[in-house]
Amino acid sequence: MAVIPDLRGRGLGAELVRMVEVLAAERGIGRFYLLTETADDFFSKLGYAKTTREALPAGMAKSELLRHVCPVSARVMVRDLK
């Protein structure tokens, strides 16, 4: 997810994150993980905490996307939705 620079600072990104979290919680998802290279301060303000790749659930850690697309430099963050 990204908000173009001209629209940043208006709360749009935070609103998008909250909408996705509400939809996820309605579907029984209790925890969100994300990877970011540039927005850890933004996500920290929304209640996400830094964690490690080793803390990811096994199925997620083994995913092709995580292993081959997401750079090792990306920081892992987590937030409980319940």
C-alpha cells in the first residue's frame, strides 16, 4: 500500500489501514504482519510493533513472496487486531 506524495499527511493511509484491519477482524483474522522498508514510523503510530522474520508463522515464513520478493532489509511489524 502506498499513498502518493501529493496526498500524504491527510490521514488517507491510516484510514486505508484501519479499513483493511476492520475487514480482516470481521473475517476472524486476529493478527496482522507486514514488511516495510520505509514506513515503520508510520505503522508504529498505528499500533504496529517491530518484530523479526523468525517470529513469523511458519507458513508465512516459507512463502515464495517473502523468500524471493521481499528484500531481507525489509522490517517486519505485527499488530494484534483483537
